[in-house]
Amino acid sequence: MSDQPDAPAEPDTTPLADYAADITERLGAERYTVEFDTARVFVAKDKWVDTINEARGELPFFSWLSAIDWSRETEVGEGVADPDKLEERFEVMCRLSSVTDDKAIIFFATLPKDDATIGSLTATIGGAEWHEREAHEMFGIMFEGNENLVPLYLPDDFIGNPLLKSYPLIAREVKPWPGEVDVEGLPVGDDEGSDDEEGEA
Amino acid sequence: MTSRQLMHRSEVAVSVELETPGMTLNIGPQHPSTHGVLRLVAKISGERIHEIEPVIGYMHRGYEKLSEVRTYAQITALVNRIDWVAGFANEVPFILGVEKLVGVEAPERAQWIRLILTELARISSHLVFMCSFPLELGASTPLMHMLRDREHILELIEDVTGGRFHPNFNRVGGVKPAYGGGSKTKKQSMDLPAGFFKRTLKAMDLMDQTCEDIDTLVTGNELVRARTIGIGVIPAEKAIEYGMSGPNLRASGVAYDLRKVDNYLPYDQIDFDVVTRTGGDSFDRYLVRVGEIRESVKIIRQAVDIIPAGPLQAKVPRVLKVPEGQVYSRAENPKGEFGYYIVSEGGKMPYRLKIRSTSFSNLSILPWILVGQLIPDLVAIMGSLDFVLGDVDR
């Protein structure tokens, strides 16, 4: 998913895709993708703050900020994932939208895990503080310029970053149910066949 | 009080001029005015707040982590519990997101059922606000009236879904057939319970009366007005900067309603207004919600008229495998923009689920809005923001 070549840009001519192409060019971002009515614009890590501040001129609404951990180290129930697919990086994402129509862009920046630091948006977006604090405690990402990166949800003495893929969900380790197990137990073959016949009844 | 009586007049004059030393006041996490387990650490001098630090996380249940080890169907049950006063409305954006990834669309009737139940959830959520907001200002009568009337709404939701608060009613590709199920009855077209529309319309008539009650009890109440008009003014730019949405944003004069801009349910076939006010104070936030109850009643009346017959479920495989992709799906919940960023790597469970909960963003403005306010106004302002701690902490 992560390193897909550029966008289904050319054939896709929805207004959102046009807009995403336009704003990518204007902001000097790296690339964009539009799929499932979701426009994503990828920017370089060191241009993160500037790009978002510039974009806020037309997309003022700060919707949210979060991150994705792309290392599939220990997916519960699936053991260690394919080492080829293992990516030691985070993606930080921030969604801005318009307050008059449905224009919205999610900005992405990639951070290597050994240098998980990115500029903070709090100087211009007050609402980013809590979101950055959450991303900090959940992923261990540093936001340079956010003076108040104290834990938001977790107790002060909590150790670890729970949303990392390497952080085990203890409850699931000791008791696999409910999860994949009971779903896998369902009769797949037969039932699916009959579903197809009856589906539209 | 004897010491005061004994004080000489000159002494009193001196003590008035004395500066009150600053102190730190801890409010909550168990406090009647905090709606739940919210803790506020306020630096005050006298009654004036200089700095305030909300401490949240007492209700943090780690839904984003839990979602990574649950199938999409199981997550629907989970997200009901985020904003529990409007459980149904939480499911809708999630299911719509999954449907986009899978590439199915719910049949028309299912979409209309979703719309009606979302609006019922909106009324129910706003009625809870109509209980708690006056209560925090010291008026306990509206609580009784609103909870009584909300019961009619909850009964309707329960009739259809089987659950008052946690319906868990949406399925990928439609809604759950109301009764029965299983292999024997699968062929029957199971539908809304008999007489549902009639009861809904009756409840809507009752809601008209409820709105009148609200106006009589609260809107015209001199004390409520004195304590809320001009208190806690949030300018539009600040609201936008903090990601405030829903009635809180519309009270600041921004007519931003996802039901109008994002066609996620057939709202475009319905004639309704976006309620806005321009003051941005606590009273306006209250008035917007009263207006929205009236609009929701209007929407439901029309929807009951329009809703077509048809199946409730599109054809979806029994074991749902969601293809690779990333989608952000959002909806206008009673409290504002509620969204899910779903990252699917293929398979039965999402790789990552970011939950954009409304109250979290709405509450993040507290450190800004409460500075310089008086302690008694703190209650009025917080009450007017209408948050649910489960929605803040997830």
C-alpha cells in the first residue's frame, strides 16, 4: 500500500481528484493519491509544518492528526510477518478540510523509526496539541516545538507506546477469543455458496 | 462568621485591598459538573481562572488498539460504546467506510433506516444535553421532563434494533434484519417492526411538545439567560482551529453541516435547514441544539414519507475480507464530525483504525476558552460544549 506508484490520477477526474492534483502542485508536495473519496497528499518531513500552514489558507478546519506504524512485526495471531514487508517507518497524517464544501485533504509525512521527529503544528493550530500528545504517547513520535508532550491518556508512569505494532496486547495473548478464532470457525465453503443463491431473495 | 462580625470596619477595608494569593484548585475526576471522569486542574486567584489543565484518560479503553485484533463486524459492536448517548450514529460512518472499501452499497431502504435512526439518535443525544445543561446551572426540572420524553425515542430505537443504547444494528451492505435470522428464516424479508412508522410519527408529535417545554422551562428562564448569554464566546476562527464541529461550531456562525456537504446518506432528498447562531456563547450553543431537535423532527417526518420498500441487505460474503486500501469516512453525529480512518491491508481485521471522535476535539479548546473565566462560568461553558467522556477518551 505504502509505496504505491503515483495515484490513479489521470483516469480519475472527480472534483476531489482535480483538487488534490491542483493543491499538490501548488504546495510543492511530493505526490498524491485519491481512492475511496479520500485524498491523500504526501509531503516531505521537513516541509510538514510549512505545507500545512499554507494549506490552511484554503482548508482551515483542523480535523485530526494521527500516525500509522508500518512495521508489521507482531500481528497477533499471525506471528511474525513477512520480513520483506517489514517497514521501519511511521506515517504521520493530518487532515484539513474546508468548512463550506466537502473538500478535504489528508497530509502524510513519512518518518524513519530511528529518527521519529517532526515539526509541531501547535504554533499555528491550537487544536493540534492534544492530537500531538496522543500521537507522542501512542507511537513515541517527537513533535519539535510542542512544549507540552506529557501523556494525555496514559498514566504518568506508563512504559511503552501502546499503538506500536511491537507492543503486545496482553489480553489477546493470554486469551485469543474473541477474535479471529471464532470467525475462522464458521463454515465457509458451503454457506457462502448458499448465500450467493439466496442473497437477493 | 463571628470573626467577621468582630472585624472593625477599617480592617475590612484593608482585607479587600489584599491580593488573593493564587491557588490550585482540583475539580474532578468525580464531580457532578464534569459529566463523567474529567479532571480539571485550575490555577485560580479568587474566582478567576488563570490557567487550566484538563486531565483526561480515565475512560481510555484503547479502542484503536483493540480494533486491530477484531474483525470489522466486531468493531461495529465496539464503536457503539464510544459516544454512548448516540450509539447508532457512531456505527454509521464506520460501516460506510468499510462499504466503500469492499465496494458494496446498502440498498435504499437500509440507507433510509440508517438516516431515520441517526436522527432519532440525534434527538436522544440533544435531549440528554437538555437534561444536563440546565441541571449544571441548577435547574433540575428539565431533567425529569427530558429524560421522560427521551424514553419515547429510545423505545423506537429499541423496537428496531433490540438495544436502547448500543444498537449494533449496521451490517456491511445494509442493516441487520430486525427479527429472526438463522438459516431457516433467511429467505424471509425481515423488516422494521409493524407499526413503527406510526409510532415514530406519534413520537415526533410528542417531540414538538417537548420543544415547547424546553422553551418554556429553559429558553425563557431568566437565570439561565443571565448565566449563559455572552459567557464562553468562541469566535469562529478559534472553533475552526481547534477542530470544533457540530452544534458548537454552528453556534459560532459557521454553517458547516456534513449532512449538507457530504452526501453520505440520502439527506439531499430532504428539505431541512442548518441551524446556526452568530453569538458563539453558551446560550447560542444551547439554542442551536433546540433548533436541531426541531429540524430532526422535520427530517424524520419526511423520511417516513419517502422511505421506499425493498431489501435491507446487499449481497455480501459471509466472511468479509476487505481489500487493501485506506479510507476516511465521516458523518455528522449529534456532537459533530465523527470519522474513522481505516487502513486495510486486506484480510478480516483493519491494520489501523484511527477514530476521530467529536468530543475529543470539542473539548481540546478548554485550556483556551476557560482562561480568564470565573469558576461559576466554568460549569456553564463546559455544560454547553456537550461532551461525553467516552467520546473524549475512546
